[in-house]
Amino acid sequence: MSDTPSTILQERIETDLKQAMRDRNEVDKMALRSIKTALTLARTATANHALTDAEILAVIQKEAKRRRDTAAEYERLGVSKQATEELVELAVIERYLPRQLTEAELEVIVRAVIAEKGITSMKQMSTLMPAVMARVVGVADGKAVNQIVRRLLTS
């Protein structure tokens, strides 16, 4: 193990990786190794300090987003086998993320922020997006938030 203090989430990833190796579960093993590598890179990129829980979640979310985007690109190219592999790894990674908000839940939050800020047009989107993202950090994808904001401001 490393010489930095670990969080419960990091310990869980480490434990699950060891179990996947014992069980010879290649999918879990590869997904967890990629998370572990991304966490190590994040830690060493910032003067080798221990990552906070928020930073760990951000790294895991990046890994999940990368899998989603890669799977979508494979689908676009018609390479369904690789797309499926990416989606299977995504399912493993998502076990370590908090439950994502549904579109309906996101819409309620966006409408509340629009009302609070008195936003009436797309020109004010640069004010709205940071306010919404601050409320949904870790539980919603920025792309989904952006789509809902655009839909609400153009309707």
C-alpha cells in the first residue's frame, strides 16, 4: 500500500481489486486497475498529496465518462464488441459512484436555480451552469445538465 493516508473508497477499490484477482475476474480487474492508475496519476500530478474524497470521486467520474464516450464512439464506428466491453467496465466503475440524478430530478434543480437567479434567456447560460453544477457535483453529468438547461431556456 502507499504511504499516504487512504480513504474508505480507496480501501474498497484496493480490496475489490484483490478479490477480482483472486476470482480471476478479468473485467473487474481491468476496470479497477484503471481506476487505481488514474488515482495514482492524480495524486502524483498534485505534488504527491493524499487525495480527498471529492478528488477521488472526480477521478472515478472521469474514468466513467471516458468509458461512456469511448463506447459511444465505438458504436458510431460500428464496432459493437469493443463498445460492449467499455460498457461492462463502465458498470464496474459506476459501483464506486453515488447514484446519479434522474432527468426529472435534474430538471427540478435547474428550474429552481432559474427561478432563484431570475434567468430568462440563453444569454444568461454562463451564469446558470456554474450555479447548477455546484448543486449537482458528483451526482450528475455536465452533459446531461447542459441539455436540460438548453431545453428549458429555449422553451
